[in-house]
Amino acid sequence: MLVKMLHEKGLKSEHAYTAAFASIGLSVLSWYGSLKAEPAGMARADRWGIFVGEWAPSFFALGLALANYERDHEPLHSPAH
């Protein structure tokens, strides 16, 4: 299972959620950068922003899958008495 392999390699749900939020910010930056730097105008900037923005749902879904795996497979910590 892919989620198990990623978890064993050290990827945690927090990492995927961070990547999702970062991709949202990168989407805005790529849109703005393309709008200002390229002569193609708004259409090209919109395509760049949408392309990068499409990564966020994938990262959120991966984060949710990892969170479910962590909940079901990591040992519970007992409080110290």
C-alpha cells in the first residue's frame, strides 16, 4: 500500500497538509509572477495558477489518508502515572 510505504519512509500527515497549504500560496505567487513577467497576459497567468492550485487537493487527500493510517496503526501513548 502506498500510504504505508510513505509513512514508513517518514512522511506524516502534517507534512502533506503543509505541502497543500504551501501549494495554495505557490499558486497565487505563480499566477502573479506569470502575470507580471510574461507578455502572454492574464490567460497564461490563470493557467499557471490553476496548474499549481490543482496540487492542493491531492496533498490534502494524501494528508487525510496518512492521518487515518497513523490513527489506525500507531500505538497509543499511555499517560504517565
